[in-house]
Amino acid sequence: MDITVQELKQKLDNKEEFVFIDVREAYEYEEFNLGAKLIPLGSVPTSVDDLEDHKEEEIVIHCRSGARSAAAQSILQQAGFKNVRNLIGGVLAWQAEIGS
């Protein structure tokens, strides 16, 4: 199940509880970020154990365009995480629709 930029903005504005992960590289995160925890895609498989406590919680993952976060979403789902959502269009869509 994916999430739109508008849905994510509403969750952030309402200060809803969810796990928020950015799977881009550190240099991309430094240029612009939405306040998510940085776990670059290459580190996601080794971070599964660290995220174990959040297995039943909603997790929203994003990257630049949605491709890397879709890969991370798949990794977490295969590890048994039930509610992992990919931000459609990633940061590019956020910047286009919401701005910086």
C-alpha cells in the first residue's frame, strides 16, 4: 500500500505516530530532507533487526523518486513487516506539490 504526498503531509501536520524512513544517500539527505530517519537502501537489509520493534506499526519510506523506497518496502515486507508504505513519487513529487 502506497501513500501520496498529500496523505503524508497531512500525517506530518497532524503529528501522527508512524516510523518515517528516508532510503536515499547521506549527501541527498543533507541537500533536502523531510525529517525522516536516514537508512540508505544498501543498509536496509542489515537494519531489519533494528526495526523489529516497529513490525506492527505503520512505516512510511521515501527516496528521490519512489524506486529505491519500493525496493526497501519489498525487503521489509519479506521480513514480515505488515504496514509498509512507499511515498509515491518521492522527494521529487513532494517538492513539486508541496514545495520545500
